[in-house]
Amino acid sequence: MAAPRKGPVTTRGAVNRDRRGVYNWKGESFPSVTTVQRQQAKPALIYWSAKMVAEHVGGLCELVEAERMTTTQLLTVLKDTDKLKGVPWSKRDDKADIGTTVHAVADLINSGGVVDPGAFSLDVAPYIRAYIDWFGRWTPDIEALEATVYNRRHNYAGTFDAIATFPSMGGRKLLVDFKSSSATYPEHAVQMAAYRHAEFIGLPSGEEHPMPQVDGGALLLLGPDTYTFYEWSCGSREFEVFLALRHLHGWSKSEPVPTELK
């Protein structure tokens, strides 16, 4: 009788991260990778935020044209600037919810489960179908899924999406990042380099599981009923960039206070 397949290493549901973006592990504090990366300028994010608000307002205007909203109601909505400013973050949270569902589906599929995309909401189902198509095409053997990693030497932590071996790629083991977006950005490579150079995975039991060695990185962009799969550099060069950001982040927390001259 064959031995049951061992599930992937995961820390889902057992991560201690506070609202400041700081992980806590055995009494030690580690700033998150994404928090450190906020030191990096992201001009594309400014344009994306403006686009989200513009599309939201455009949608409201279409409601007026379709006589499903009055001009007075439109003006009332447009005057609520606090809600308009929150539109990009609402869109971001929607994407995060989709990502959370995709991770749960990945766990189920890797364990041999069968997933029916029709069981999910209309906004999530197309992404689930895209993931199922990717999984069927590339047949990854997932070793670790949604696991939190730590680096004591450089003092940071973060949660990567997956580490998988791909028989169709000659058995290469890759660190895989899932994104429900339509474009790649340089910071994706920096983020994966930080995960790749972590020292250990902090398991719910308190055990420190050595960070698996990988052959490289890959980025899976999931869209509605489609996906694009990229190999992505996340070596020493990208890690040097992350360490520069980590140094800047540390400085920003202890920057000198000016003294007034009299």
C-alpha cells in the first residue's frame, strides 16, 4: 500500500503579524518584506490609484446615463472625497481576497482534491479556472505553500506563495509568486529575492525549518480565465537591492532629529 502523500509545508493561519507590518517570532520582531519595500519609489502605483478612481467615477456617470442614478445623487457621491480616496484600497483588498481564495484552492489541488470553479462567486471563478489550467499544464509538485520565512542576520520576515518542483522543466525547483494582476514590476523580483535568501520557515510548532534551496524564481500572473507564467530573476543582484531598502528602512526608524540653532 502506497504511503499517503505528505502535504506541503505551510504556516497558514499561524502567522503573528501586527498592523505595522511586523512579524513576531519567539519574542523577536522582524519587519515584513513588503513593509521594507515601501522605501522603494513606485511611480506606477500613483497612476494605478488615479486610474482606479477615474474608472469608478466613469462607472457612476454610466449609471446616470442609464437613468439608474440621478445627477443629484452623483454629485453627493462625488462630494464624499474620503470615499473616493479609498477606492484604490478597496480594489486592492478585492484582489487580496481573490489571492487568498486561490491559495486555498492550490492547497486543495496539491492534496489531490477536485475543485469546481462553479462553486465560487462570479468574480473569483475566472481566476480559479486560470489556476486550474496552469496547474494542469505545468503539473507542479508543491513542496511549500504560503509559508512565513525569517532572516535573523538582516532582520526581516515575509510570507512567500509557493516552492514547487516542475517535472516538465527537468525537475527544476522554483520559488513561485502568484499575482492577480496584469503586469510585472521590478519590485516583484526584489520581493522574491528576499524570500529566497531567508534562513528558515517558522512552523506553527515553533520549529525552524531550513529554507529550501531553489533553482530560481517564477511569477504566475493570474487573470480572468487566463494566465501568464514567467521565469523571474531573484538572485544576489536583486537581494542586494532589497538589503539597500532594508538599510534605508532601518534609518527611517531612527533618523536624526534636527536641533534648532539659536
